[in-house]
Amino acid sequence: MVVDFVIRKAPGYRLATRTMKGTWPGDKAVRAEFEKVHEWAKAKGLRTGKWVFREFGDYDKPAKMRYEVGIELRTRSPVRGGKGMSVKTIPSGTVASVTFDPDAVSPRVIYHGLSDFLRWQRKEGKYREAGPYMEVYAGNPWTSERAWAHTQVAAPVKSLHR
């Protein structure tokens, strides 16, 4: 499998989200939070799209980390959160990204590679990181082989050419 890192324009997303705080909760907890968001959207009759996972904080202080799961809402009508659910927008913007199959290439290799790619972009005076990494799936990665096999990792970047 060929994996390549690219700088590209990413779309914005309006997401229904849930947040977990503290040390890494584990894959089962992340999956359970995604399922809560999905059930909430389904109960409201909302069309959904991409599934997004983001991490915030400093890895040197695990107790202060935040983990956010979100599912894209594909509706133009106003939607309000509730009962631990928030609705937020991730604006469109420039990202460094890579799409890969986690069964063929270890996510650890992808994250290290993307980190090195961004380090070189900064050294060459092109781009710098500007936000948290996010994983984007075309659907439920636990039930859709296609969504899992096309995992995308993206990091917002800002141009240094200004």
C-alpha cells in the first residue's frame, strides 16, 4: 500500500459531539461515545455523514487530556445539543493529511510520519501545525470495512508565506 502525505483544503464539518476528559479512556469507551452520538442523531431523525475523532491537550499531562467524538450532521436546519451532547462546527481550512488502511499500515507509523512531514514543512518555511490531529472516517469504522480501510488523519496547518 502506498501512503502519501499531502497539504490540501479540507471541508468544514458541523458535528454532534461528546467529550471525554482525563487519561486515555480506551477503544471501548470511544466506541460507546460514538454510539451515543449516533443514537441521538437517529432519534432526532438527522442525516449523518463523516465520523470524527479529535484529541486535545498535552501528552505529558495525561490527566488533562480531552477526547472528542463527533458525527457530521447533514442538515441545514438549526440543531441544539442536550444531555451531554454539543453541536459545533469545525471550519474548512488547510490540512496536512493522509489516508490509509490501518490493517495494512500501523497507525503509529502514520502518526510518526505525519509528525515528521510537518516538521519538514516548518523547516522549509512552508507550513506549521495549527490545531489538533483528527481522524475522519466515511462512516462507522466498526461496522463499515470501507470506512475503516480509508481512515484519514489530518492536522490543521497555517501557511508561513504571509
